[in-house]
Amino acid sequence: MRRQYWSTLLALALAAGPSMAVTEDHGLLGCPEHAPSLHLAVIFLQGMDMAPTVVPCPKRVDDVRLERLYFEGVGDNPEEEVVAALFVRSTGEILVDAEMNFEDPVDLSYFVHELVHMRQMEATSTAVCVGVLEAEAYAIQAVFLRDQGFPREGLLFDLMGQLQAGCASRY
């Protein structure tokens, strides 16, 4: 992701969020079609103590809508960028590309990544910058991929997290 988009991403991520009901089972809310695959993601995150309190069913949207949420008003060419998934704190939704296949561990890893962001927003502590949040989400996504037998893809997401982990200088 290019640096000039961080302000847009940060605004989306930190927008006021809805109150969420607390559940002990981290149950999926209304996802019968993909429940087995999505449950795998939740179980993985529970093992890392990173599952959010409430796990919503991801909402499929076309990639044009995802691009508009990410890039509208930035003034660059959004056709060059690809957005697979997005956690919208203000609505508590996880939006995913309409073509996402949750049976594919790589596609499912994007859901894992966004669930980490949900969990991060539940935390009472604050991050120094959005890069710290992204680095953690990418690192956990990479562990998930390695756990599912995709070490090469895991390495790529580890590298992506390291690239985004830096915070902008304060001076």
C-alpha cells in the first residue's frame, strides 16, 4: 500500500465504532454458507488469543466499492491498487471482495487479517501508529498461512508487514 493512502486508511480504521455484544464463544453471526472455513479462522485466532469478541459474517462487495472506500478523494489512480478485504470500525463490518473463496487458505487469510484489526480495536491500549497495527495483522496472517501449509505466501505477508511497520517521523 502506498504511503499517501495512510491518512485515508487511518480515518476508516479509527472511525467511531458501534457497541458490540460480548460473547464467550466468539461465534460467527449469520454465516451458514461459509461457517466451516470461517470457523477455522476463528479457532486459529482463539489459539493466539486474538479472536475478537464478536465475529461478523463478512459482507461481499464488488472490488469497485472496496476501491472507493479506500481511495476516493485521494487523487490517484485506484485501478492500480487491489483491495481484498477491509474492516470498517464504524459499522463493525468486514467487507470482502465478491470473488473471495473462503475455501482457499490464502483468501481466508485476508479474513484472518481483518479479524485481527477487529481485535485491535477492542483493545484498551493505543498504537503508536497505524503501521504497528498493520505489522501485527500481517504477522498473524503469515502465521496462519504457514499453519495451513503455505510457507511462501506466509513469507510474503511477513515482508509486507515489515514494510508497513515503520511509523512516520514525528519531526
